Amino acid sequence: MVFIQCVINAIFAKLVIHFTREPLDTTPRSMYGLCSLSYLGAMMSSNQALQYVSYPTQVLGKSCKPIPVMIFGVLFAHRRYSVRKYLFTLMIVLGVAVFFYENGKAHTKDEKKEIGFGEGLLLFSLAMDGVTGTIQERMRHSHRTRPNAMMMWMNIFSSLVLLAVISVTGEIFEVMAFIRTYPYVIEHLLTFALCSAVGQYFIFLTVADFGPLPCSIITTTRKFFQILVSVFFFSNPMSSIGWFATVLVFLGLTLDTVFK
């Protein structure tokens, strides 16, 4: 499914480049290749971690994504942030982390609290998020990479890597057999991939115009807002700690906007 997503994403970006006549891209292809590998490494290790940790634990771990993106940006992309930026980002991350911990506590109370292979995969995923953000930051400042070119080439390289992986594992033949048995699934796959392409377009637009850190904050708070909407519209209960976390997130987002 991820392979199909990447293929459709690349085609979508190529069409946008064609119709918008985006300027010629001068970013070295090697940067796209490295960025694709780190992106796939983050995604695959995060998904693999679900075999060893619960979903709430995985979401809790990935809610810290802005931290490695910020740290790696400072260390390797020569980014500089004000003390206020560090503080506001930390408020957002802590608020989201506490919020997800509180909501997932009931599902994880019977789990052992030992640090194991699953947590190691989550740490590796966060590190790869930091690497991806660093490369994208260098693309922005050194080559002024545009969003559609970034989206197209990253998905092309990702498609090539995934094609090699599913060919070696034999998964591609299982998928083809499944599609032959249930041909109507093609329509659902294409619809899903097209929706993914539209969503990814705005993600790359955010990365290219505002940077990887704001994008990581947006994607981190996305699920937080989804749960918050369910609280208001479906009257799902939320504890006082959950409300405290909500205030912390909104306070961090508001202050970050006001003092930008």
C-alpha cells in the first residue's frame, strides 16, 4: 500500500509541476535519495514498533518528533532558534505527550514498563525524523527547493526502494494475487492514494515555505485536535490532566504565534 501511495504521490507532483511550470530544480539527487531513506526508515521502524509496544505508546513516542527535528537542525543544518522558540515547542510537545499518555493509560496499564526493542525502534524512528528534517532544511537554504520537486523526487526514490524490498520479500506477488481475486479493491486503493497525495502536497508545501519544524509541530498536534474534536462533538469524557495538557498545547501554540 505504501508503495502505491509513493507512486501516486510522484505522479501527482509531476502533474502539478507540469501545469504550474515550476522552475528547474537544482537540488542534487543524492540529497533526495538520502532524505527518502531516512523518511522510510522513520516510517518503517515506527510501524514495526507496533509489534512490540501498544498503539498509545507509539503515538506518545512519536509526539516528541519536533524535539529531534529541532536538535538535528541546530547541530547539522546550522539553524538558530531563540530561547522562546525552545520553550514554546517544549510546551507543545509536553502538552501533546501528557494528553496522549492520559488517554492511552487505560490501554497500557497491564503492560510491562520495561524499555525494550519496541522503544528502541521508536528512538530510531525519531532519530530518522531528525535526519529527514536536517536534509530538508539544507535543501531549503542551499538550493531553495520547491515543494513539488521535493515531493516528486522523494517519492520516486521511495518507490524504487520499496519496489526492491517487496520484490525480495515476495510481497508484491501476494498483492497482485489479492488484486486478481478482488479487483474492486483497485478503486479503493487509488482513492486512498489520491487523498494521500493531496494531503502530502500540503505537507511538502509547509516544509518548503516554513521549514521542517513547523511541519512537525502541525503533524504532531493533528491527532491531538482529532481527539479534542471527539470530546466536544461526541461528549467523550476527559480528565482534569487531559484539560491541563490541552491548555498547555494551546498556550504554546498561541505564544509561538504571537512572538514569532
